[in-house]
Amino acid sequence: MIQYLNITPYSMKIRILKKCSIQDLMHYFHISKSKWNENEIVPNQKEYLENTIVTIHFKLKEINSRQKGDLKILYEDDFFIACYKPPFLLVHEDGNHSKNLQDRVNEYLYQQGWPYESQALHRIDTQCSGIVLFSKFPFFQGLFDSILANHDCIKEYYALVQGKMPFHKKTVRSNIARNRHNSKAMIIHPNGKLSISHIEVIKKYSNSTLCKVRIETGRKHQIRLQLQSISHPIINDPIYGTIYNDKGLLLENFHMSFIHPVYKHKIDIQIPLDSRFQIKE
């Protein structure tokens, strides 16, 4: 539909390859009309475009929320930045706690002279560790969000669970819904949304199992609840399991892979197993 000709932090030129309208372009970029109109579009006409060069001058947005702190960058290009989130650090500010990964990313981008705030494309629980992917371009936020919403991104987690799993591989399918009696928890309920997780055992210990979990869907607490539902809750899960030590929830997002929506090459980000998962026997 389009060909990217030139992209800078301030503007973008694209060639329209297939007959389309401005409305079609908004749909392609998953952007609302109000967000589209924040930018200067040339031409911004209602009639159909074909074999036309369109220039988009992005609306600049200052970085207002930032803070200094340790930041481990795993991947970065002009559109994305992926960072490691340690356990007990929020992905973004929640109104009660100020320290968060997103503001640390913003501080880094500010020091690099980047003109926009970052935006997390997904979340992992506060006590969880692992990869968090951020968008660097507000204009492309909707397009990038669609990658995760359409399940076009592979996401894998390490989990250390209670007990010995009696299988090597297992797929768990269940419907997950909000718990009306506990706002912090989710429940398995027939009226919930279908959730699918693929579990593979890595190593069995005397009283626990290290496994990896690939999720097809991204429901809140999906891995935690589904592992608890098969009698293997994650160690140190304060909602669905038991806290044994101060290592935090032993769940880590260790692998993300997807096709870059602009460059069209494969992005593959992996991290080694964190030392807090080590078991001494």
C-alpha cells in the first residue's frame, strides 16, 4: 500500500502505491482522526490518492516525565527501544510509586536529544523481570500496538513453579475474566476471554520445576493463573501461590520476536536466565 521514502524524527515521506484515501492511511497506521490531525499532512485531501508522495510533519511533544536510574538497553533503532526491567520496578508510574522504567527510558532519550517521550507497548508485573518494549514515535504507537494485539509477536517467559511437573510439554486453554470479589486477581470463568499458553519443562528439581511458557494471548495474569490452575503456581506469587523468599515473583519475559513493521526485518531479543532463578540442592 505504501513505500517509506524518508523518515526523520520530525517528518516522514511515503509513496502511495495503491489507490487509497486519507481514511485508509489512518486505518493503516491504526491512528485516530484526532491524532492524525495533530500532524501536518501534505496533501491532506479527501479524494483518493495513488502514486502520490505524502509528507507528514510530526507534532513535537516534549519529554516531561523522566528520572535518572540504571538502564540496560537490549535493542534500539529509530522506532523501538527494548530494555531489561528488574523485579520490583514498575513499567510506568502508577500514581503511588514514582520510580519506573519508562521514565528512565525517557531520561536516556532526552540525553540523546530525542524529541518524544517513550511509550510502553506492553506491561509485565512489578515483581516480574525481563524484556519491555517501548515505542519512540507517538505517530507509530497504534501501528506498533497492533503487533501485540494481533499476536504477531512471539513472547516467551521463564517460570519457576512449585512441584514437579508430570509432563514435558503441555498446552493450557482456559477463559480468563476479572474477579469481581478481588480487584487484584483474575479468575478462570466460562464467560472470560480465551487464553492459550504453551508450557515446556526445562529442568525438574526436588520440589520445583523450571519451565518456559510461550503465550498466544496476553491476558492479565495469564501465565500466573493458568499455572496455578494446573496445581503448579509460580514460586513467590503473592496472589496465586506462596511467598518463600524475597526474590520476587519468579517469572521472567526472556524472549520477544516480531517482524519490524517499517523495516520488515525480523527482530529477535533474548536474555539469559536471571540468577534469582537458581536452585541449590
